[in-house]
Amino acid sequence: MSKVDIAIDDHLDIEVGDSVIVIKADGSLGKVILPEMNRDTQQTEGYKKMLKVLDLQKPGAEKDFKDYNKNKLH
């Protein structure tokens, strides 16, 4: 597993294509912020890893995301 750099900062350095998962203080999922969803986005390594993280927090979330976006993208 790769090392995670931790920094305390007063702003977020978010770039186009990034995903953000908000985990609330009580451990529940808050918002999931995603880039514009298209077929290319779904093939990125970042999107695939985001699905794995969500599925750890909420089992079944990976399948739910895939099903939801499959219906949206035809």
C-alpha cells in the first residue's frame, strides 16, 4: 500500500477529475463528490478505487453506483 501524506490545511487542493468522499464525525458517509460522469471517467483508476472505498464503508455501494450510472449513460 502506498504512503498517505497527511497535512493540516485551510483549503482543499482539488483538481478536475478528482473524487471526494466526506466521512462524518459519527463515521457515516456524507457527500460523495464526483467529476462529470461519462464512460471515460468510469474507466479511470481513481473512479475504481473510489468505488472500493465506498464499498468498504457501505457494503453494496459499488454495485449501486455501477447500476445507477449504467442507467444514466445508456
